[in-house]
Amino acid sequence: MLHTSRDLSHLQPRDRAEVLAQALPYIRKYHGKTMVIKYGGNAMTDPELQAAFAEDVVLLKLVGINPVVVHGGGPQIETLLKRLGKQGHFIQGMRVTDAETMEVVEWVLAGEVQQDIVGLINRAGGKAVGLTGRDGAMIRARKLRMVDVNDPSVEHDLGQVGDIVSIDPSVVRALQEDQFIPVVSPIGFGEHNESYNINADVVAAKLATVLQAEKLLMLTNIPGVLDKQGQLLPELTPRRIDELVADGTISGGMIPKISGALDAAKSGVRAVHIIDGRVPHALLLEVLSEQPFGTMIRSH
């Protein structure tokens, strides 16, 4: 049974019917549409939030929406690296990935984390299938060239961190047509079959673009994008994003997230939302209710 039905148990039957009826226009609007969901942060590590997320994904699928999950795994990678006595190192929000770290990244993302998510979705009544960029030759990548944000003449070496060359979504579409829910690990492969660690926000944004998704939903550990005073910014445009990066409001790991979201919005994804994954059933609140939630990024 879904948590949502338990949460409604205190309501009178008429009130329960009203809640369901309010979702109907959104179910009709998004039926048959694809939604790419970047899954990360607390939502991935808190058992109650994990269960609620899996149930939301299954419910979306059952009402005719096509969810595609792209997951990260930063905390889990960090935990294993520390257990191995290896310190994680970041430059401009991106993890430096040498050969040994890449082995850990693959083991954690394509193994432990992905299979946990697949299991949660299956237990909630869905049919999830785990994929990496190698499956169906989906994500072709090359070594990322990281130019210093303050000095363009300086280039940082991030090791086996990848930049996406192309995404072939054929395997994702084939799974969707057979009523499966794809769960994608952000690992690509190069022309010499080498593996690349790719930022999950970037993979989610590019995949949403090539699938021409109706929505890109990015779960975070904050209510959305906040200004210097900690107030939620319900909507962002390219100009406002540039201002927030320039004054340091958007920094670190938020930079690739916002950049990818903006690229997706410019490339045909109809709506990009950064939402608080710490809120139980955040996905349902965003997709199937009237209440604006988190930060929406517009292309203009």
C-alpha cells in the first residue's frame, strides 16, 4: 500500500475524493509524457524518503506517465573511499577521479546504489531496470576539460571525469514501451572503452533533452535555489542565473546542476524544477498538484 493512501486515512471520504479529483487534470495533461528525475541527496539515504520516492515513481508509471530515474551517489562513494583510506577531492564542484577512484565509483553507482533503487521500485510494485552508459551504447563520453572559473588560461585535470559526446536513448525508449522504469547510473564510455564518471545532474539534463521530456525534476537537499537571505527563488531566467553565479549565491556543486537545468530548458524540455527531496512525496506534490514547489528554470 502506498504511503499516500495511509496519509489520507484521517480524512473523510468526501475530502479524500477531492484530493484525488484535483490530481486528475495533471494526470490527463501528462499522460504518455516522459519525466526525467535526478535522484540524490537525503532522499537517497533516509529509509522513509527512499520508500516514498519509490512509491511516487511507481504511481507516476501506473497513471500513464513515463519516469526515467538518473541517480547520483556522492555520499556513498565518499563513505567507501574513506573506508579505503582515500580522501575525495573536488574542483569547482566536480569529483577528481583517478583510476582507483573510478573503480570505486563504478562499484558504488552501477552496483550498490543502482540495485538498491531498482529493488525499492520493484518492492513498491514497479518494474525497474538498471542501466549504465555502456548499456545499449547509451552514453558516449570523452575526458572533461575543466577551465578555471576565475582564470580561463588554467585547465584542471579531473582524471576520468567525462564530458558527454552523445546520448543514444534507444534502450531507454525500448524499456519504456515495455512498461519498465529505467534507472540510469551516470557512467559513460570513451572511444577506447575507458570508463568516465559523469556528473549526474549533467546526465539527467542531457537525457531529458534527447528524450524531449515534459519535465526534468531535480531532487536536492534544499527547498530550491535560495538567495543571499535564504529566501526561495521560485523562478530563474538565464540573466538571473548569471547574476547569482557572479555574486557567489550559486557556487560549488550547484553550478553544474543549474547549468544543466538551463541547457535542458533552452533545448526543448518544457519545465525544469529543482525541488526539496527531503519532503516526503516531493515528486507527487510537484507533478500532481496545483501548488508551485521549489525553483522553476525558464529558458527566457
